Amino acid sequence: MKRLHLMLLALTTTMASAAVIAQVAPPPAPPASPMQRVDANGDGVITRDEAAKFPRLAARFDQLDKNKDGKLTSDELPARRWHQDGQPPMDRQQWQQRMAERRAECFDKADTNKDGKLSREEFDKIPQVCHPMGEHRQRPPMPGKAPPPPAPGK
């Protein structure tokens, strides 16, 4: 009889836990695009009144309104920001490729004995070797050598 009560208690607890987990709040919505933030009524165009709440956009409204209809559509807005050096922004794949190249360059610089591995000393010098201008950044110290595992049976 006790066993039946314990089984029922376990089943009830499991079901209650599942119900609680199912009620977890949904993830937050992704941030609105610039167009959605400015387009207050959601009609797909930005009027002069909507743009007035954004001073930089309001100042460029006439310049951006290519067809001079008093409204900005998504194709009239700049698609992307360009870097200060005049280069277009990288897409995700280009960025990942560039980061992989940088990691490889850094590894090659840090691997002073060129054995394809980083010793503790080589690893500790990464900030000076790879980021000479970023020496002010402090990394947490590396943990010491792990103790040997206990002998079996002890």
C-alpha cells in the first residue's frame, strides 16, 4: 500500500513539474528594425510626422525621399551602415572567416617554438604577442596543475 502511495506521489509530482515547465514565458521578441521603430502606425511607410520624432532622420527626410511623395519606404532608406573607412559591413560568414584568420595568426605568433602547441608560458604571453595595444586588459590567472587522481580503492 505504501508503495502505491509513493508511486502516485511521484507521478503527481512529475505531472505538476511538467505543467510548471510548460508555463515558462516565451523568449523576448527580437528588437524591431529601424523601420518598425519609426513607423508608428505600422503602415509600411514613414511620414514626415513620424520622422519628426527622430531628429537625424527628420533632417535628412527630403534627401532620402527620392520620389518626393512625402513618405519614406524601406527601399528609400539606407540599407546598411558603412564603416568609417568606406568598407561595407561584413556579413556573418565573412566575420566568422576573419575571426578564424585572426585566431590562427595569433596562435602562430604565440607558438614561438613552432611545435603546433602552446606551452603554459606561450599561452600566458598571448596578450603581449597578439594584442600589444591591449595590454591593459587582464585575464584571470590560469589554474595550477591538476592534482593526480586518487589511487583505486582509496
